[in-house]
Amino acid sequence: MVNDIVDAFDILRLAASGLPEIIEGTSYGTPALKVGKKLLARVKDADTIVLMCPLDEKEMLLEAAPAIYFETDHYKGWPAILVRLSEISPGELRHRLERCWRRQASKKQVKAWESSRS
């Protein structure tokens, strides 16, 4: 169980471990992970993170897994989805962060990371 924002950020940080050039910072006053200046995800509260996500993928996730993914009126129409940390598995969170990193990182960063993994 996640007790506070620090615990939530530890979960987020662990899920992103190994992704290159991750920068820890803040966004809207809460801990965030970025690649360069581009936001990947930030902690919203002790059980919620905001994950950058294309709108088409967001709609699919909202429909497929409403226990994990949701949005409030504030996020409607924006390429970001809310994630319940208490419901998402570590593997699914890692997968979502990796997909986000691939979209937000430069082509050069993605190519370098892919070649280092093969």
C-alpha cells in the first residue's frame, strides 16, 4: 500500500529504472520523471500518477482497464492519463513508462538505447 507521495515516487522511480537519461524533477509541485525537458510522469497524490499518453491510446486504456486508468474533467482532451498505483502491476507500469519514454525521447536517444540492448 502506498502511504504518501514519497512512496508513490519511489514506485515510479523503480518502474523507470534502466531507462536512459531520466531526470528527476517536479511538475505542478510534485515529484516527476522527465527525459530532457519532456514530462513522462508525475505523482498526483499518494495513489495516483499522471502519465503522458496519446489520446487514442488513452481512450483504449480507459475502456480496457477502468480499475487502473481513469481521468477527471481536468484531463479530458489532454494527452495524459491518471493511473491508480494500488491497482497497476509493476510490469504494466514499467511497460507504460517505457512506451512513454519512447515517445518523449529523441530519435537519437531511442536508437542508442535499442542498440545497447541488442
